[in-house]
Amino acid sequence: MPLHIDVAGMKFISLILVLLSLFFIIRIFEYISISASHNLPSGSFGLELTGFLYDLVFIFQLSFIFLIPYLILFNIKKQLGTGFLIAVIFLLTIIYVSFSQYFINLLIPLGKDIFGYSKQEVIETVNASVEMNFSTFLPLILFIGLFIFLIWIFYKIEARRFVYITFWSISFLSVIFYGKLTPKPYNFVKDVEYFIVINKVNYLVYQSHEIYKEKRKDQFAYVNNYSNKGSSKSNLKEGIYNKINKEFPFLRYEDSTNTLGEYFEITDSNSPPNIVIIIVESLARAFSGPNAYLKSFTPFLDSLQKHSLYWENFLSTGGRTFAVFPALFASAPTSNKGFLELGVNMPDHLSMISLLKDNGYYSRFIYGGHSEFDNMNIFFKRQKIDRIIDENDFSSKYKRMPSTNSKMSWGYGDLEAYKFTLETLKNSRQPYLEIFMTLSLHDPFKILNQEKYYKQFERKLSRMKLFENEKNKYRTYKENYSCILYTDDALRYYFNEFKKRDDFNNTIFIITGDHRMIPIPHSSRIDRYHVPFFIYSPLLKKAEKFSSISTHRDLTPTLLSFLKFTYGLDFPNVVPWLSTGIDFTKQFRNVHSLPIMRTKNSIDDYLDGRYFLSNNILYSITPHFGLVPQNDPSKLVELKGKLREYKKVNKYACESNKIIPDSLIH
């Protein structure tokens, strides 16, 4: 005989109480763990409690979803329905604990960027970044024990009828008003506050749904919605969509000015300069340079800045390393998942590397880790680079960075990489392009001789004249700061050694970060992209500091224009750059209009003049690079439109191989 639906429904509620209890305990565990490893904003415990209310909503929504299969199975056999629900609760608990631990480490929830990495890359990242020991798995073990105990307790409870009616009424309403019962980022001052509150499982579900919606859109929306309207309809800046050929929307006539040349001392006898570009992993303005709000921990770079062209308000165009190469070397669009993520299907494009090779340059890419990660090797091979040096090229005389307990190391640290490349860089009359991607400022922040840099860190704290509680906030990230000091020291070694070379006086050095370090909490949504940018060379007439905003996409048009007009190098007159170059204005301003890709699969930020759009929230950028929320509906609509338009054209050009025509392929 079929079981009465009320009996099954009440037993369902009894078991759901287990999930509710576990989610509450996970919130407490998350708060304690984060407090021990990070400097949290004030009121964080209240944020966790608010988050639990959103967890409740999520549980009510899940209850409504799983009720029908549960009832069907329960009606077939009581143990079958009960077993199904217990399995669901167990799986959700394990997932939520895992997601919570990910958030505890990085203060960023797992989002749709996870779908941008291969299984091997995920395994490599986890093995290199996580200490695999008993304490790693202890939370999971404890929560499994709690799960069993709570099942034993709550399964005996019979919910009363008024509880039964109330529960299912709330579940029904939570589904109906789903969109209004989730936290919104614009209600929080800082990202970390929003990330604490959200339900981490629901966040990934929502992000996954966003990817699904993107995939359903017509990939040729550009043709239908843009190209037939004519270029006069575009409100984007920087010469984009000039319609040289509307089939290739990014093409424009190269009209970048040679502003950089005004700062260099050039004689007729000078041959084209060597170019060394150093991309420092996680190097951020937050802890480097004058007026760094976390104080500067890069004394060598600070001294170099006094002899360089230096931009204090420079931006990366992505929140992870994957974005830096196509932006810095090709001023390229992003694609929906990240340009490098397209792998062998990257569309045809031009780059600084390939164009310099056509002008006689020898080029190398140096990375102390695995160059297959993020498809770096595929990108550089597409540029016809002469040599890629990665961890496989280092001999036994060089020492790898310390490994985690899983016996995994990211590779060779900055100092080892600099030593290797200096020893293998031959003197030659042929100009060369050297590209470094460093590695030491990466989770898990383990370096050789780390004790030495712990001591330097403590000496730095003592000179900063802080109260003890302020020092302890810095000590929370002792590993991070020790690695920053090491990275700066390695750069000092590199430059001191390079000065001994005969070709030093005809070399231009460019230094920047790929993005801001992630584990130390960000001050604002734009802080994640705020990086230093140096151009240093013995050829410079004088040092200069600029407060205007520029980005990684601006380097290629600026540098190539300089080499063309100063040294007579031959470059195309038609280019697909998304920028016309770096802004050399000394005062604070922004003349650029461009998208910024926070993570793979996520193009949610847009920079336009003094405005910054992030997660549909409009901000103005202050001269001190802070963000102030703006209540300007017309400007908000305008920037949303620009971002929407970019996404259409970006998708069309990247997926249809329409960045450059065959005539520019070489």
C-alpha cells in the first residue's frame, strides 16, 4: 500500500534539519578558519550569520527540487527514499566543506573560471599549492562524523504538522522569489564581504548557468546586430571598429604616436635596442612603490623607479596570469573564455613578438615552471618565438622551489631563473627580445632560504613603527611578504649582473605585474588589477612618474611605434590592436575604454574614462585609485551597452577567426 504523503514529507523535513545544522556549523568553521589566516573586515561574524540566512534560502530551494524524486522513491520503498535523501545531504556537505576550504585559502569563491582549466591544470595547481597532510583532511573527517551523528539524532524526530505546512510554504516562496533572495554585490563595500555572505555552492551553480546562457547565444550576433548598422553607431573609443573591413571589426589604421621616443637619447649610430620584459607574478601596487597602501616591500624596485619611466596607476587586463600575454604582446581581444584558452584554435593575430622577429630580433620566453600551463607554450609558438625555456631546461645545478607535502613544486624560483638565463644569453650583434614570467610570488609562497626573508620582514615591520596589533595583521601574511622581499632581491641580482654585460647600455627593460596578489584581501574591485609598470634603460634622458591610467594592452602599440619612428623598423600600417598606446600624461586621468577579464569565462568589468563598471555596479575612480559608487543611471546604461557590444564583437572575431585577414598573416 502506498505510504501517506504527509508521513514522507515530515520525514523529509527531519532529514533536512541535518543539512541545516551542518551548514550552520560550516559557517562557524569558516569564520574561525578565516580569522586565523586572514585579516577580515569588521563585522565578519555578522556577515557569516547573514550568510547562513542565505544558506537557509538555498536549503529551502533544494528541498523543493528534491521533494518529488524523494517522494517517488519513498513511495516505492521507504528505505529507498530515505537513502536517496541521505546521499544527497552527504554529497552537499562534502561539496560545501570543500568549497569553503577553497574560499578560506584565497578569499575568493570557486566560480566559473574553474571550467577554464583542464583536469591536469587543476591537479597541478592543487598539488603545488596545498599542503596535503592530516590537517588538510581533518575538516572533512570531522564533518563526516557530524553527518553520521546528526542523521542518528534527527531521523528520530517527527516534525509537527504546522512545521510541515510552514516549511513547504517557505520552500515554494523561495523558488518563486529566487532572484530576490540572493545577495547582490552592489550591497557590499568590498568583494570579500559579498563573498563571505554568499552560499558557495549556489554561487558556482549560478556562475555555471551564466556560462550555459552565453553558449546559447548566437555566435554570429555581431553580424546580425552590429556590422549591418555601420561604424557610426559604435560608441567605443580608441579607434576600435573603424570599419576598414567590417568583416574584421578590430582592424584600424596604425596612428599611434611616438611619445615614448621623446624620453630616449638616440644617436644615428644606435642599433635597435634589446628589449627585456619581466612579468612578475602577483606584483601589485598595493605593496610596491610610493604611497602603496600596504607600504612598499620592494626596496630595489623603489630605487629603480627613480631612474625609470614609471606609471603608478597601471592596470592588468585580467585577474589571473592567463590574460597578461595576449594583452601585453598583442593588444588582443579576450575571447569569452580567455584568449589562451582557445589553444590551437587561437585566431590569427599580430603580436609584438612576431613583428620584431620579422625585423631581425631573436626572442626567448623564460618560465621556471611548466610552460604548457594555461597554454603559454602554444601562444608563444604561434608567435614563432625562437626558444621557450621552462622547468625542463634547468640542469641539476639549479634548485627547485620547496615542494608541498604532496611532493609537488611549481618549479624554479626567480633567482634561479635569472641565473640560468644570464648564463645562457649570448653576446650577439643581433637584437633580442627576452620575456620572463616569474613564479615565486605564487601560492603556496615557498622559497629557498625563506628564513632569511622572514628576518628581513621582521626588520621591515620594526622600521614601520607600527603598534603590535598592526604588526600582527602583517604577520598573518608572513609567507607572502617574505616572498615579495625575495622577488625584489632576485630582481636586484638580475640587474646588478646584467650591468656587467656589454649590451646593457643598449637595452630597454620593462617590468610589470600580471595581476595583484590574491590571498591578501583587496581594498576594492579595481585593486585586483592595479600593478606597477616601469620602463627603465640607460638610454633614458631622465626619469618621470605618470599618474594617468594605462593598461597592459597599451604596451605593444607604444613600443612598436617607438621602434618604427626611432629605428626605422617596418611594421604594418593596418593593425588589430585594442589600444592606441600608453598615456604619458602626468596628471591623473583615463582616456581608455576597454573590458577587463577577472577570471576565465568572466568578462564582467569595464573601464571607461573615470568610470569603472564591475558586476553591474558603477563606480568613479578617485586620484588615489579608490572606487566611489555612483548613482548615475544613464552612465550605467551606457557602460553596460559598451560591455555588451564588446562581448558580441569579441565572440564573433575570436570564434570566427576574424581578427586579421589573410593579407596580414606572415
